[in-house]
Amino acid sequence: MKTIGGYEFPENEEEAELWKPAVHVAALAGTVLCVATTRIEGKWKAYCDSVPGKNHDEEWQKVKYDGCGLLPEVARAIFPVFKDIPYHN
């Protein structure tokens, strides 16, 4: 594995099969979630969407798959934890 910004990314097929992305969730409001996740190629991406606001521990997954991609500047402001990793546009 290679480390970028404190997160590990796979360097070969065997590592890729075992790799799990890092995911961070930020609630902008009770019914608005942003989700950031590392990507296998050594980058990260953030998404945002409205949710029912009943259980963020479950609702974030829909945002990860169906949310709108955030602009890099906005994503970096919400998720500074990924500051040393390139953003996937």
C-alpha cells in the first residue's frame, strides 16, 4: 500500500481486493448531508444531497451513491482532513 495524506491506497490487484475506502460524513443541516470518500486511484471525492434527517448513520450511503459532486473548493472547506490528497474532478 502507498500512503497519501495519511490514508492508504492500493498499489496492486491483491491490495485492491482488500482495500476499503475511508468515508467521512458532515451534516450541513438536519436534512442535508455531505459525504467524502477516498477512491482507489489515490484521490477523494465529496457528494451532497438532501436526506429525510431521521438517521444519518444510514442516510449517508444514499448520498455517497446518488449525491451531487461538490466543487473542489467547497469539498476542501467541508473536509479539511483530506487536504493532502488530490481531489477527483
